[in-house]
Amino acid sequence: MPHPALRATPLAVALALAVAAPAHAADESAPRKPRELDHVEVVGKQDAYVVPESSTATKTPTPLRDTPQSITVIPQQLIRDQAMSGLVDVFRYVPGVGVAQGEGNRDTLVLRGSSTTGDLFVDGMRDDVQYIRDLYNIDRVEVLKGPNAMIFGRGGSGGIVNRATKQPDGKTVREVSAQFGSWNKRRVAADVGQAINEHVDFRVNAMFEDSDSYRDDFDIRRWGINPTVGFDVGESTRVTLGYEHFEDERVADRGVPSEPNAYNGRRTPLDVDPSTFFGDPFRSPVSADVDAFGALVEHEFAGGATLRNRTRLADYDKFYQNIFSGAVDATRTQVAINAYNNGTHRRNLFNQTDLVWSADTGNVHHTLLAGAEFGHQDTDNLRTTGFFGAPGSTATSANVPLSNPRYYGPITFRPSATDAENNSVAKTAAVYMQDQLELGEHWQAIVGLRFDRFDVDFTNKRLAPGNPARNISATDNLWSPRAGLVYKPMEPVSIYASYSVAYQPRSGDQLASLSPTNQAFDPEKFINYELGAKWDVMDRLAVTAAIYQLDRTNVIVPLDATTSTLVDGQRAKGVEVGLAGSLTDRWHVMGAYAWQDGEILAGADRGKRLAQLPENTFSLWNRFDLTERWGLGFGAQYRDEIFAQVTNLVTLRSYTRYDAAVFFDANDHLSLQLNVENLFDKEYAVSANSDNNITPGSPRAATVSLRYNF
């Protein structure tokens, strides 16, 4: 359960107006603000999709074209135009990023062939619990491809995703919105903010949703509130405080199984109606509660140096239970049903301090960063297995007819010999330094180094024969370098090369995978080499391209029943192309293309392609403003076939999907839009968790959005 001080009681909600979420910087046009390091400015028309500057990759405000790393920013206007509500929607237009099923209960990303549930951040702070995030309070989503442990610490093997929240900026914001759509979609939201006086301003974002789905008996109910307040302390210091309470309840939907027999040498998802639910949706609940408090203090010294301290205290409660499909039998008449549940309670406390200043040595200008991060994570985890039949049964699966793949019989949930019940305490202490060098008119460079001491104390509470309770401790000392070189033949063009390293300790992102065997092994290591080019066309259109190779080493491979060794594990390489901005004053675009190849380099699966890594993906969204009040949107998404798992036994076929939208500004206060997803009602499989947990894509769906500003 959440800590009492963090529960969303009426008193807590009332007091929340006095606090706010950790702040990214406000717009430079806002009055009274000291210099803010996390500033992102959107230029051009209000509905332009180009974002020229970000501090996420460097912790200093740096133009994207001068950042030697592949970055895609999904701005607020694209989130609005496509009626996005979650990260799955965002990644349609990010080159080189895919989405796995996550068992229907968590965001699971595939970044350059690496699957992750932990490389997610909010305002630059770790937000690594397995749940499904919402965008109601998000200004933009920043996706960094490739390791960047120098900024973010452990993990980040294929990249990271940072959500930047909406912040008080002294401007008046009064907006309410509602969405209604196919399968009883119902969602309302509010965004209210203004200056209280010359030195204090606030902003409150809130959301409630109660919706169904094209999947039979699936429903979702979620709500959140995120008040923020910022105030000046003297002429040079600003404090932003915040609190968020978020709840998400839904059905754990693990999709459909695969065909039992190969056709033309391959197995594919079972050919059933996309609405068919396997298992029991009524006994497959998911609940996630998040209570988070944040504080940001920024101080600008007289000489121009800036000190920033950010704290995030977050309490997470997550539970899910799923009764889901296993394999279909060879006769194609029966399907196995399995079940288990899992509960996680995590308490995160992170603090970051950054000092940024400038200096000149001869003709070289330096932007210097020195910082430290401290973290404490306390996690309890409990899993039990579903046993089918009468009490005392030892059957862990049951067969049901494929013609009616629901299970209505009794299930008892109790621990098996291998189910987890544990507690882990992870402590992080890190220091880092970075120098961004301007070497002249045409050359820039960035070099940085981070040291992390990562300690985990792991307690196994599950008593079982041959598995006595035990305490395990592990310590990793991690050195994470980064280096990049940028050549600018002219101001709007950059060509870069970069090198970066990240590590994944044996405890994993979710801090629950230590064992007496793997605690002795060095952490997994990820090395990224990247070449790229960026071109800001006419200050309103950004074109980017990158070619990369990402190597994963120090992967554990068993040699026999008692011994293991470390090997080079996998390699991913690819080409990414991005397009964002405006072709004309009335034509705005967001596009992405990626070619990717990845394979296992050692072990029993050597030579197999990485799971859920398509060779080619392409997406392009267009918004055409026909008049000052009317607009049209049209988009296309293509994905090559992918393998559901590294077994390479089941293939999700390639597909192309089309979306459309109509926009109408009735007056200066009221706007309406209609979004149609999967315009031509294409049947396809969108993601997978395993060879027998595959999610069908949505049939044609329509959403009407109303937005009122007052």
C-alpha cells in the first residue's frame, strides 16, 4: 500500500495545490524566471512539429542538431493531433523503436533490438516500475536512441524514454477536453494554470477515463491529478514543487496464441476474430497506483553558473493477475490455459545535483557539467501460480475448446517452488563530469565520464525444499564514458560521430533477478557506435539520419547443469531517418524510417534474429490546414514481419495501416477533431510477449475530441 503521507485523500488533493511535479523549464517568454537548464522552445506556428532544442541528452540546453546522438521528440501538438493517450501511440513515429505486449500490464519497449521495462524517466528522473503510463500531464516525449549511461546511469541499453511534464510558466491556461469513441471510449481532462502574483504561479492537470475495447470484456478505468506550483526565492532562485496521484485499472489482455502447425515453413498468429479473448478477463485484473512528490531548486550565480537540485520521491503499488492462453494442440481443437499473479511495491528516492558553467581556454569555449546522483529503491515482490481444479490440485494448466476459449472452472493461487517472494534494496551513488567544447566555427565535441556504485541487497523469503531463505548482496562499480564529435559545414547542418557505453547489473532493471550464480558475474555491457547527420531546413523542418552498431556483451550462457560462462551476446545495427516540422505554412509532417538487423552471437540461439525487430519500418503523418478553421490529417504506418520470440518459430506478418483526422476550430475557444484509426480496417498483429501471447491490432476505430479554452 502507498505510504500514508502519499495517499490521495481529499486532504492530500487539497494540499497538492501547494506542491508540484519536478519541473522541466518553462518557456523563455515567461516573466520573472532565472535561467533554466531544462528549457525547450518550440518555434514557428503553434502546430509545428519541430522542436529545435532539448537538455535531456546533455543536461544543458543544446540544439538537437548539435547533439551527437539520435533523438526524436514527440511534441504536444502531435500528441493532440493524433489524440494520443499512451506511449504505444507515441512510438508509431519514432524510428528504430518498437513496442512489445508486456503481458497486457506494462509498457515494454524495444529500443534497437533491446527489450526493456525500466528505461523510462519523467523529467529526467527514473520511473522504472512496470505499469502503463498516461500522457494527460505530459508536454512532450523525448526518445534517445543508443546507450547514454553518462547521463542516466545503469540500463539504457538501447536508449531511454523521457516524459517531460507540463509546468507552470506564468501564462494563463484554462482548458477542458473530452473524448468519445468506438467501444465506449470516454475520457475527460483539464489543464488549468496561471500566475498568482509576480513571483508565484501554478498549474493543475487532471484526467479521468472509463473505456472498453475491441477485445471482448476488456475495460480500463484510470484517473490522475498532477498539481504544480513554482515560486521565486529572491532574484536568482526558483523552486518548483509537485505531487502526482495516478491510478490505472484494466484487464490483463495477453492476446491470442499461434497456429500449432507451420504453413510454408512458418507459424503465425491464430486466425480468429480480433475480439476473441482467451482465458478469463473477469479474473485477470491489473491495478497500478503511483504517488510521486518532486522538488526542483534552480539557482543562477552572478557569474552565469547555474546550480540545479532535483528530488523525486515515488511510491508504487502494482498488482496483476492473468488467466491466459498457452499452446493450441496439434489437432487445433483444444488450447491450454495458464494462470499466475504478481504483486510489486516499490519506494523510490532519487536526488540529482548539477552545476553548469562556461569557460574559455584560448579559442575553445567550454560548457562544463559536474553532477552527482543518489538513489534508494526498496522493492517487495510476490508471485503465486494458478492451480486448476479442486483445492489441492497440482495442475498448472487446463484445456478448453478452441471454439470457446474461456475458462470458467476453479483456480487456486498459491506459491509454487519457483515462485518469487523477495525484498531488494538497491542503492546508487554516482558522480559525473561532462565538457561540451566549441572548437571553432565548424567543430564541436562532447566528452563525459560517469562513475556509479550500485549496491543491491536481495532477500529471498520463499522457503521451499532445496531453496532455503537466503540473503544475497552484490556491488558493481561502473565507469560509463561518452564521446562525440560534431562537424558543422554550415550553421543549420551537422555531421557527427559518437561512442557510448552502458551497463546492466545482474539484478536487472526490476531488481528481482539476483541468484548465487549470477551475482559473481560482471554486468552486461552495451557499446554503441553511431554516425549521423542533422539538417534544420528553413528553421521549421528538421531532417535527421543515423547509422549505428550496438553490441551486447557479458551475457550469461549455461555450459551444463552446474556451470555457466560469459559470451558476446548480440549485435544490432541499423539506419534511422527522421522528418519533423512544416513543409509550408499549412503542411506539417512527422515521419520515420528505419532499417534494422540484429542477431544472437552465441549460445544455443546463435544466428537467430532478435525478437520483435522488423527489418524495415516506415511512418508518415501529414496535417494540412485548409483554412484558418479547417484541417485534415492523414498518416501511414508500415512494419515488416517480426518474430514473436528469439525462438524464431512464430512470425507476425508485415502490414500497412492508414489513419486519418479532421480538425475544426469552431471559434477562438472551441475546437473539435475526428480521428479514425486503421481507416481501411486492416487485420494485423501489432505486438507479442511470446509465441502464444500475440495482440491483434485494432479494427477501424473512431474518436471525437472536443477542447474548450476559457
